[in-house]
Amino acid sequence: MLVLLTLWLPLAVPIYWLGRDANSISILTMLLLYGEFIFLLRLWGTNVYRQRQILQDYGLVNIRRNWLDLGSGLVSGLIAVLCLFGLEGWLGWLVWLEPSGLPRIILEGFVVAIAVCFAEELVFRGWLLDELQRDYAFSTALWVNAFIFALLHFIKPLPDIVRTLPQFPALLLLGLTLVWAKRWKKNRLGLSIGFHAGLVWGYYIINVGQLIKYSGQVPGWITGVNRNPLAGVMGLLMLSVIALWMRRRSLNY
């Protein structure tokens, strides 16, 4: 990681200094960082572990079953989000609003979800989990991986950390779920990427599309503090059900 930062900073700093559009700067520097990360992973696998196909060993295998896993995970995650908000709407806790520009938001959300979740899953359920499992028992690697995954979502200013802290238990649970998903699929990453992306995609469509408005019938800690479903009891219950099912499936394989 230190080598990665050493290679990345000399290129990223001028971009931050010379760039004017914050969005473009963020995208360009993150692409640069991730490109260097994958390059170093290949060197790491070849020279340290003598594994020339380290990305495939992490679970990025180009086979039909992995693509099917990704597709089924994507659909499952999207349906889970829609069911959560649908149930809350049926209970009268929110109202659905008239959509505007929905096709563009759906496509944009899909691209964002796949890109972000591919990157996160390769880092956390690929590289980091592999490193942990080389030295520790699966149960230890599972919990450490999930904890680091949740913790790194809070690299932000202190006021934002305090504001978003209620989502930590759900992020921890999501981290556990994604490890169990990979184990169930015999070390393939397709389901982990797909399910994670499905959750992100569904929330992106509803949040960016401004499709809902909370009625205020129940407090925010039930539906989600600051309109974040992961920071509410309902979102945590949904993830708990999925996590238990995923864990059960992983124990059978």
C-alpha cells in the first residue's frame, strides 16, 4: 500500500492542483489509483507468491458461472432494495413521487454501481481477504475483513463521521454477507460484485431519481437516519435476513 501511494501521489497531486472540475479530478485520480493497484497486484502475485494469475485466484474468473453469479446477484440486490422501499410505502412510511429522467438515471446508476462495486470487491473480497486467509483462520479473516470494509467508509471529516455513524452495523453486516457469498460460490467474486452492485444501483435510482418522500409517521431510526436505509432498523433487518441465508448457503459448500 505504501508503494501504491508512493507511485500515485506524484501523479495525483498535479491533477488536483491543475484541475478545475471536482468530478473530473475525482474520476481521473481514482482511475489512476486503481490502475496502479491492479498493476502492483500482478507484480505482487508473480514475484511474492509465484502466482501468475493472481486476479483469477482472487475470484475474477472469466467463466459462464461467474457471469451468471454476477447477474443473479445484481437482480437480487436490486429486488431487495425495491422490496424494502415497497414495504415501507405499503406501510405508509413513505410516498412515491412522479419520476423524471428515469431512463438516464437507471443507466447512470448501473454504470456507477458496477464500477464502484467491482473495485471494492476486488480490493476487499479479493486481495485483502486472500492476504488475511494466508495467516488466519477463516472466521478471523471474515470478521477482520468486514470490520475494515465498514471502517474505511468513514474516512471523511469528523462531522460527517458522526452524522453517518448509525450505518456502521449495516456496513459490517454487508461485509460479512459478501465474504459468505464468495465462499458459497467457491471463491468466485461474481455474486459478491453483483449483489453489492444491485444494492448500490437500487439506492442510486431511488435517491438520485428522488422517487420517494418520507411521510414522517415513524422516526428516522426505523426507516434510516439522514434518509440512508442502511442507518435504519428496516435496512438492518433486511440485511440480517440476507446475511443469515448467505451464511447458511456458504456452510453447505
